Amino acid sequence: MIPIYLSVKKLKEYCNPYQFFKFDKKEIQRRVQAKDFYDINDESRIAYFIVNGFKVPIEIDVGIPILNFYPKWLITDGNHRFAAAIWLKQKYILTNISGQNNYANDLFNINLPI
């Protein structure tokens, strides 16, 4: 895995957690305003990261196209953190990328070593 900052906007083109998981934005807003993070559910986890931030990179697997492996969802860990980054309108998010580097380069317009 190679740590790199990815464009939130570009990653969102492939993985939009608000569309895929149907997170309730009104509930997230309520929890952010109330600082209510104590229930174990998706909206409270996202609200926690919005208010408190995060430093742990999210994990991305782009697959291995030369072996005809294309994951349906690229984020293997960090959907709630990514949802918080989108909410906060961050430009970049720290990721660990695994899979076929030249394919990752094409997807995200980056320069990982091949």
C-alpha cells in the first residue's frame, strides 16, 4: 500500500457514500449540532468525525485489471471518514492505495510508481 492524498471530488466520482449507503444528512446535521455521538450508528460515527476530525488514512483497493478484478466499491475501510471529508468540503483525503498502480494512476490522475 502506498499512502497518498487523493482528491475528495475525484474519489467521490467512484464512491459516493451518501448515495451508496443512503446516510441520513438531516440526522447527521442534528448529531453534529448536538454533539450526539453516543449511539452506534452510521450517522453518529460520521458526526463524530465531522466534529473531531481524523488522522487515520482511508483504505482504497482499485483492484487488478490485468487479472480482470474490479472491486464494486473501492473503499475497503473508511467510509464514515470519507463521508465526513465530503461533508466538510475537504479538497484532499489521506489514503492507502492497494491494487494495480498504473490503474490507480489512470483513475485518480496521480503518479504512483509502477
